[in-house]
Amino acid sequence: MKKYKFIKISKTKKLRYIGNYFKKNLYIIFLHGFASDIEGKKPNSLKKYAVKKRLGFLAIEYSGHGKSSGKFTSGNISTWVNDAKKSIKKIVKGNNFILVGSSMGSWLSLILFKYFKKQIKGFVGIGSAPEFTSRLMWKKFNKKIKYEIIKNKVYKIKIENYEYMISHQLIKDGKKNKNKVLNKKIESDIYVTMIHGKKDEVVPVHYSKKVLNIFTQAEKKLKIVKKGDHSLSSNKNLKLIIKELNLIVQKIIN
């Protein structure tokens, strides 16, 4: 059995994904971060956990990321939310699920609540970065960088150890009201856990606190990892993520 599969979203778009199918069981859905892919430790650790617990699993690679079709700089939050939405409808179908969002994946997860509110039973955010295109990028860019992005449409920028290709249309799309989440409330009686590294130099911890404030009826928790960075991909941190996820799973299935 091949580890990676592809799903056809449209005539011109194929997305790579990792899946584990169980017809009527609870699913774990992992949404990766900006300019990332599904070859990292997080999706693979989560898949192993799902197999062990006989749960469904899905980790998709948005268009322009990894081996999925499309050009990265042509994508934006709206595009990637749509990729996730269509993949969930095709693969997870009517099953209930827990969303696990890493960095940008957490932002996408929050937008997906408006489409799958009844099916979402839990949410785990890892280094959550809601509205990062405006709040952590555009707002902090100097005049020169802003000019370059507007003039050339695309600009390569380095943030800490990460290099990103930032397009002007990505920034504009992130500001659209349909993609804003921090000024809205989610009235959902679910389990929500935010996990954030205290030494995260890409996204400050208070962004996870902002996410918790969105949920008005959820059972909420914030886990701050003292020596944790943005990715939280060390074996120790992965064990913590799985442990917190498992607590939610047990509450749902028991």
C-alpha cells in the first residue's frame, strides 16, 4: 500500500494526501502550515496514532505545496481552505472528526467550522497563526518590502530560519472578511486544546490565547511548552501532542 495518495479536486488539480479509512469511525484531520507539506514528523506520528486507535485519518497537502499540483504563489487562504473543504467532503464524508491544525493549518481549521460545525468534535492547534498574513507579516513589513511586494507581485522574505515567497494577492486575500476569524465567535460545545512553544519566535503565544477566546462554549485548554519552538516536532513534543489529542479522543468516544 502506497504511503501517499492523490485526490482529484478538479480537472486541473490533484492534491497529495495520507489517508487511513474507517467507514463509521471518528477521524483525525491534520492541516499543515504555510509552505510546509505532509512529509514531516507531525502528520506521520498522527497517522500512526490513528492506525493504533482504529480511527480514520486524513492529512492533505494544499495546492502549490509539496507534490500537489499548482503554483505556490498562486495560492492563498481562500484556495487552501477550499482544498481542505473539498478533500474532507470526498474522503471523510459524513464522519465526525477532530481537526489538528499546525500554524496556518490552525487558521484554516477555524474557517472550516462554518462548513463542518456539526461534524467537528474537537480541535487541537499547534503554534496557531490565525490571520498571520496581515498581523504577523504585512503589519510588520517596512515600506521598502511593502513596495517590493506591490510592485513585483511576489517577494522572497526570511523570517527566522524560514524563507517564504510572499505574493501581493495572498496578503489581500487574507484581509477578506470571509477569512477573518479573530473578530468572530464559534458557539460549539467541543474540546479545544492549544499547544504553543514558549520559545516560538515566529508566532507569539498570545495568538493561541486569542484562538481560545473565539470559542464560547468549548472545554478549553492551553498547553505552553517551556522549551518549545514554532514547529514542536521533537519526539518529546510529538508525544505531548499525541497525549493531548488522545485525551480529546477518549472524551468523545467514551
